[in-house]
Amino acid sequence: MNLRTRLLTVVPVALCARTRLSFSSVARFSSSKIIQKMSAPRSGKLDGDYRITELSALNKNGWTLKTDRDAIYKEIIFKNFNQAFGFMSRVAMMAEKMDHHPEWFNVYNKVQITLSSHDVNGLSDRDIKLANFIDKIVAKNP
């Protein structure tokens, strides 16, 4: 059983326990068209007007451009560790589907996330898509 198969069977059960969601709602979410759309092919480094537009929109949701490299960063505070862990589990499932993984750090209720694409040595459309997915999760679970 590969990692993706294990995540799709184990993580939804753990997520249900942590977030009190029903297994069927997590399973529906895991197989939704949102995930299929976000499994986009590799893209090049962001540039031009598209980069400016996308980064401006993310900035309004609390994402900042890192000063030491071409990456975006966000810190999210949850009510408790269970919410933070549930959030990270949902993002982990999506990241695995996208084959694009965040750099993150978690202590108790705080999650710090950095997104960048190593294959293009900077920001790509995959980072924008994952950041938008993260923002949707946070908006649904204030």
C-alpha cells in the first residue's frame, strides 16, 4: 500500500475523530471535484501581471511574501491543538493529491505555513492553488 492509499484510508478516519465530522462528509470531500481540479500539471515560475494579481488577492487573506526567497507565508491561530491538527490533516490530504507539499511548523494552536515550488525555485501556480485551498478551509472553520 503506497503513501497516497494509506493517507486516503487512515487520515479521513483520524480527521473524523479530531474534527467531529462524519466519515461520509470527509470521504465526499476527499473525492470531490475540487481536489481533482487542483491536481494540476507542473507549471513554471509565476511572473508578470498574473503574479501581481494573485499575490495581491492572497495578501488580503494574510499571506505575505517572504523577504529571503520567492515564497509566501501565513500564520494561522486556531482555538486549540485539535483544530490545528485537523486543519493540517485536511491540507496534507490535498497536498498529497496535488503532489505539492507545504513547509510548515505547528506548536499547540499555531500553524505557520510557507509555500514555494522547489522545481522552479520560487512561486508557481501550484502554490497559489494550495494557498486558496488553505484559505477556504480556514474560512469554513473560524
